[in-house]
Amino acid sequence: MVRGMRNTVSAADLSVYREDFPGLRATMHGKALTFLDSAASAQKPEVVLSAMDSVLREGYANIHRGLYEISQNLTADFEAVRGKVARFIGAPAAGEIVFTRNATEAINLVAQSWGKTYLCAGDEIVLTEMEHHANIVPWQILRDQIGLTIRVLPVDDDGELILDQLGDILGPRTRLVSFTYVSNALGTVNPVGEIVRRVKAYNPDIVTLVDASQGVVHRRIDVSALGTDFLVFTGHKLYGPTGIGVLYGRKMLLESMPPYQGGGDMIESVSFERTTFKSPPQRFEAGTPPIVEVIGLGAAIDYVWSLGLSDIESWESRLLAIGTNALESIEGLRLYGRARDKASILSFTIDGIHPGDLGMILDQCGVAVRVGHHCCMPLMRRLGLDATCRASLALYSNEDDINNLVTGLHKAIRLLA
């Protein structure tokens, strides 16, 4: 049995699973890698790599249309992952799971299919000040196409949404509220269920969309309990491959939506006069799908399930507390994001040193962090910043990673301050 595929594991022991991630054996500038950029894209466990390699080497074919055994077998494996994703996020049925390239495409799909069909000039969409650009730009494009109004729920100085203002922002023309589960820039964990309940209490016809790209990595998600209409996430942050994302949508909504793209495999019949389309989810999956990537996503979900999301959350919370205390001890360092509920993301600046310079020094020390606006330019402006350094922790992170980060920051201060 491959390490990591056990039923239970103590949260205190999760660092032993570093051995499952071959990418962590890399070096930078001759130093062992300290990888603290998992919020951008996580490393992949061996079970994911093996599952994808096995498809390519031992049983690859196109799916859905082949009558021969290899195609039939891979089709069954592919569709089994759809059911696995549904169970992973608490969706009632596999047919409510649409495979996309990433969370960005999933949001664009909703905007250009549901939004373009059911919204009209003068309608309002509510976003939040902490959104990733992927949950801003598609709605701006739709706004410019049909004349919508975008309203924004602000954040406070601690990086929490000011929920008391939600009632003032919602209005009779509000048609959609779209917001992130976990801020990729600050780590803030939003009270998704509460937000959805408030929105639906105001008007049950308002549609909600949750961007769970960071949330699905750090929290157990149950879309049925949350009550959201749509939810999206991406595979590569969940220890799976790039090129695969997920859109969950309520069956009734998906069935009411026209295709987002046209092509093969999403049709019932085609003539030059008329085309009829398959039912969801296939209606939204034009062309050859990301077969190998879907299999990789299924393996990643199996891996995370085997460790236990509650144990992963506990381990990361412990490391977050250790990292917060360690960074707060550094003179001149400012941490951003003081939410009461927070995932394992540490964003910071150091007085007198540009974040880009910090990132370059850390790189020379073998420490990989993300530097910039983190695709959250409106949030950065709200905080009065151009950029931060972001260290993000994952299930394979350990205290040595934090110590290496602190050592590198002290070196940067000596050289640059």
C-alpha cells in the first residue's frame, strides 16, 4: 500500500506524509526546498502521479464513444470520479458535477450561460472586497455585455467581511451573490452557511455562488448543508493536477442553462438546420474532456479522504499558530489577515523592504513564497498595499519550514533593512 492511503492518522503525525510528495525532494540554489506556496498550487502525492501515469501507459483511450473494452473501462473510471466529487462536497447527485478546466472557467460558465440568459440591464450582482480576480473579471465582462450593476461587500481592517452591511447592499434588483469561501490572500474563512442563509432570507430567488478553490483544501464542504446554488473549485490546489476544475450546480439550475461552448460529445443530434443538446452535465463538457486530469483528481480526493480533512485542518491550524507567533517576533514585520476563523495563509510585509526583494532573498535560501497582489488588487488597495509576501501551509508542511522562513527573513533584514 502506498503511504498516505490509510483510514486514520493523528493530526500530530501528518508531517510524515511529506515522503508521499516527490516534488518536495527538489532543491533551490543547492538548498533543500522549503515549499510555502501551496495556496498557488499544491505539490502532488505519488498516488496522483501513479494514477495518471497508469492511464497513459496501460489503458488510454478516448471515452464515452468507444465500444471497445479499453474505452469502456476508462469511461467508467472517468464517470466514477464525478460521483466521487459529488460525495466529497455533499452534492445530492453526480449529475450536478460539471468538469471544467479550472475554477475560473467554471465561474465564466455560470456568467455566460446562466447570467447571460437570466440577467438583464439594471440587475445587480453582489461581490466582496476580498475576491480573487477570477470572481470579479467574468462578472465585469457580463456587466459590460448587458448593463449590470456590481455592488461590493467591504472588509474590515482584520480582513473579515462586514456582514452587517449585507442587508444594506442587497436590493430588489439583486440577482446573484458570489463570494469566496477562503481568501487566498489573507486566509480569512468566511461563514458561508450564514451568508447564504441571510441572502435567501432576504430573497430566496437570489442565486448564490461560492468560490471554494481555497476552502475545499482546508475545510470539509457540504453544499447541501451550505445551501448554495453553485460552487466551484480547482484540482491543482487540492493536490491534484492542473487543467481540471469543478462546477457544482443545482440540478434545476443546470437544466435551465444553455450550453457554454459547442462541439462534440455535448450533443444529441446535429444537422445544418438544428442541433439538440444533451442534458447536464454533458451539455457543458464540449469536446474531448481532460480524461487523465479527472483520474488524477479522483486519486487526490482519495488521498485527502484517507488522511481525514479534520486531521488536516487540525495540523494546519497548529502550524498556523506556530507560524503566526514566529513572524510576530520579527521586528518591523506586519501580518495581514486577523480573522477569527482563518486558514493556513500568512501574508506579511517588513518595514523598509519591498516584498519582491524579500522573495528574492528567500529564494536564495531555498524558501519558496508568493510575492505580489495575489490576484486580489481591490483587496490590496483596501489594505493600502501594492503587494505582500505570502507563505501558505499545507498538510505536508512542518515546523522546519517555518523555521527556515524565519531564518531567511532575518537574513533579508540584515542585507536590506
